[in-house]
Amino acid sequence: MDPLPPSPVNWDSLDALVLDFVRSDRLIAPPASPSPPSSPSSSTTTATSSSPSTSTSSSYCSRILIRRARRALEAGDVDAALALLRAHAPAALLDHRLLFHLHKQRFVELVRRGTEVDREAALDCLRTALAPCALDAYPEAYEEFKHILLVLIYDQDDQSSPVVNEWSIKRRFELAGLLSSILRAHLQAYDPILSMSLRYLISIHKVFCSRQGVSSPISDLTERLLFEDRDPPAVTQECSVEAPPFDEVDVQALAHAVELTRQGAIDSLKFAKGDLYQAFQNELCRMKMDLSLLDKLVHEYCIYRGIVQGCSHALPGTADMQCSQNIDVSFINNQGANNEAQLDCESAGKQDDGCCTSDITHHDSWSKRLRRVRSSTSGQGRRKRWRGRADDLNYAFETPVDANRDTLSPAFDMDEDVVIGEHDSVLDTGLSDTRNMQDQKYEVILEMRDLTRKGMASKVVDEINSIDPDFFSQNPILLFQLKQVEFLKLVAAGDHVAALKVASAHLGPLAASNQALLKPLKETLVTLIQLNEDVLTKAVSLPVLASSLQLAISRRLGIEEPQLMKIVRTTLHTHTEWFKLQMCKDRFDHFLKIDSLKEIDPPVSRTMSKVLTDECGNGSSQITTCSSGKVLDEGSSPQESSEVVCDESAILKVMEFLALPRADAIQLLIQYSGNAETVIQQIFS
């Protein structure tokens, strides 16, 4: 049995998540003029009890506040952090536990400075702030207060002192993380959905690869993007001996979703007052990400997908945030020279031999096409301009966000984009020319993609043949699919004679040279007897075809697909495989819009998915073969490997009593005929 290829990704849904991310964190320039409010009917997704609320201006300001306070604490400037809290989040200081930790760290930092003035300030902090706070912060606070007094007599360089931990710089970062966790929950300042979804998918991907004993093709990216350590968890002020009666299903779901102990999951639910999804958000946002790397991945993706303008249109001061695929385009301007495109990105050495850019250096049609497009940049004018991240609290509170434009929609509509005027930044002439040429290459790619999405297959084929006659000889599957679209449009229009001509001239010969296309050809010909005008929309997913074409043309021009696409494709596949092992549905996939990333309408058949994977191989193919092969060696799936049906209550009981992952609990139950009591007895005996 052949391993199943990875399912196609709904890139329109990822566009929506990315657009929500860049708007929420204001990574794009605000529109020159206010946009008209969206009609109620255009808002397709609203916040519910089972989905994260849409990011708002206040949430953005709160996230900036948290980052500023965090940086102040990490630098040892407790006074600055306290000033920020008093000015913008005074209610947070009503948490006596947090306030005690802040005053304790302030005392240590004042003593650390070493001057007489600072020592006097430290003693004043003891008398007026720390001592009173220690009386009602929490039961152990007064003992901690007496212990911290030793800082006055033991030097910070004395590694044998009883307060060596209190002197440690690490304490700054622990307190900064704790403050972030508390403020995030208090202000409901959760990260955009994209950020949380990536944390979740990457963490599952790492666990899956570790448990299945396979190597990850994206490990270099994921290790740099998502760190191993987390912020300390926030704890409730009130202490209770007995755990609240939380549903064990919720406890186990949270524990295994974010890798907590059972007690850790109970504590998290307790802090969230039993709200599973709020606890889940709290735990996800504790995972530390490299925000600057994420911004670069998102920027690269936005340029590739046509969401923002190209590198030459970045705002002044954001040149360092240009896309990571800086390509030497000298071969376009100097056709006689034997220059090769240079790809400045980590995947440069992984290009397909069949997609090498040197194949097209013999054709001047690309450069003619680029010069023609250069005079018409309407696409650029309809796209956003990248601004980059500016963690300026004053900017955050002074620059409004149109709440109507923040609504998360399932698909990104280029026609609804705000028209941005030409920017006035002045770039170096040579660099500007290079970037402009790169932008024009993207314009060609995006135009072909958009025409494909509209079903204008015949025009796409003619355009590509005119600029690169060898393209379809190296990408016959794409030609088959485009001609399939042309055939289906003719059938829908009732022109069966013209449709048969297309099938005879193109589909038949292509299928004759590739046996994998015979089944799709037969399915296509069946539409001749179907009296249905929707044969095209029901048979072909134009967005999937458009994305595949975009990928192939990009590689011909020396542009690899964005690394964010590789991460999403690979982690979505391992997410699917992981929950096959768990024999259950992910309770959080709708919450994080993961289900929408997997929704393709109409669904792509397994046959076409396989041939597309073979032709347009990508980074996910490695993990597909390894993971699927591993699972299949043990029995293609847990469901197929045994006739034993495990009861959900039995699974939960084994997980709870033995503190086992769900997959391990299932395997034990299968071994002992589904009897939880027998499993527990055998383990303890």
C-alpha cells in the first residue's frame, strides 16, 4: 500500500490568518484614507465561545504594553515596569502576589547598583513597599521577605551565599515571564490566531517526530522559531486544598495539547476559572517564539502571495525586513552573459534539478514580459505596504485601527484591498533597480495565478507558452489540469464538440504518456453526460491549481516557495497523522482555524494529489514517507491494526491513573482487550 500524499493546504485560509496577523500587529502601513465599513453580510467569521476573539486595537496596545514591561524587567528597570503598569494597567497591581515579586526584585536591583543613594532607596523600599506587601501577599511571603534581607550583607559575586539565586540575573527573566503571563490573561491580550496556531502545530510536530523516530525536514526552522523554554505559569491568588471538579476530558485534553502534567492542567484551568479555551490560550502564549523571525517569514509569504507590495515598496527604515529571497536578476538584463540566479535563502541548495533557473536563460521572453509588466503595476497599487514592527507604546495608543477591517474572513480578496499611494522613500539606484526587477517577476507570477483562479485556463497556457515554451514540457501535470479546466468550461457552456477537441489534442496524449492521468481523464470525460452547469466547480479546485502553478513558475524564476508554507504544509500533515494515532478528533482545531486550513472545496482526489506531489515535490514529502511508512509498518493505523474498540472512559481512566499519553493508553487497552482495570492491575503488579 502506497503512503498517502499530504493533503493540499487551503492557502486562502492561511492568507486570512496572515492578514489578520499583520493587521493585528500593525506590520502594514495604515490606509491613506479611512476605508468604508464592511457590510454585515461580508463578515463571515465572528468571535464565539469556541474561537479566539478577533484582535482589536486595545488588544494590540495591551500586547505592546506587555512587551515594554517585559523588556524593562529583563533590563533590571523595575521602576519603569511599575510606571507602565500604574499608567496603563493599574488593576494588575491589585494582585498582591505579583506586587510583592515586583517590589522584591526592585529591592535587589537597587542594592545591585551599589551607590549610597541607591542603598538608601533600597532601605526605603523595604520599609514602605516590601514589608507591608509581604503581610498579605501569600503565606510564604513573610519568610521570603526575611530571606531577601540577606542581600544587604552578601555580595552578588559570592557564589556560596544563601541568596545566590536572588542575585541571579535569571530572576529578572523569570519575573518578566510571570508578569507577561499574568498581564496577558488579565488584559485578554492574546497573540493573533496565526501565532498561536503555529505554536500548537510545531509543538505537535516535534512530539510526533520524536515518538515516531523520524527526522523533521523543517527542524532548522522550527528550532529557531519556537523555543523550548516557556514563561512561568500564572497562579491564582486564592489557595485551595481541593481541586475544583473539572471534567477529566477537559483536563486530559489540555494536558496533552500543550504538554502539561495533569496537575499543571488543573492549575491552568483553575486560573482560567474552568474556561478550557482561555486556559489553552494562556498555555499557548507561554511558549516563546522568535518574533523577529516570524515577522520575516510572514513578510516573505505576503510578498509571494501578493498581500503586500514587493521589497522596493517597503517603507523607509524597513529595508532589513525585505524578503529573504534576494535574487540576482542580472541574467534578465544581460541575456548574452552566462549568469546564474543566486538565491539568498536557506533552501538554495534544495532546488529541483528540473526547476533550475539556468533553463530559461536562453529565452529573452521572460525579460520582455517583465519589461511589459513594469509599465503596468496596478497589482502593486492594490496591495498593502509593509511597515514592520514598531513597539512604540505612544504609537500604539495614538494610531487607531478600523475595527471593521479587522474581521477575520475565510479568504483574502485582492479586489477589496485598499489602494495605497506611491511612497516617497528614496532608495539607492542600483538596489532599487534590482528590487524593482524582482517585484516584476512576482507580478508575472501573481498574474498567472489570478487568471488560473478565475478559470481562464486557455489564456494562462497561451501566456506561459509565449514567455517560456519549455515550461509545460517540464510540468505536464499542470498542463493536464489547465486543459482539464478548459474542457470542463466548454462542457458547462454546452460546447461538447470543442470540449472533445481539447480532450483529443491535449488530455489524451498527456494521459497516454503518464498512466497516473488515465483515471482523472476518465472522470473528466464522464462530465459529458452530466447535465450540470457546475461541473467545473465540483471537479476542480481552482485555488489549489493556482497555487501549484504559482509554485512551479516561481521555481522557474529562481524563487523558492516561502518557508512559512513549508512549515504549515509539514505541520498540518503531522497534525493529521498525530490524531490518527490518538484515535480522536482535535478539540482545538476549529478554535485555531486549523480545520479551515485543511478544507479544500472541492476535495482533491487521491490520484491527482499523488501525481502533483510527485511532480511538484516539496519539503513535506520526506516526512510523508517516513511518518506514513513508520505507521504502516506497525499497521496502517491503530484502527486497522486491531478489532478492539476502546471505550473513551477506559482511555481516560488509563491516562489519568498511569499518567500516559493517549496513544500509549490505547495500545495498552488493545493489548488487554479494552479493560482498563486489567491494564492498571498489570502495571502495578
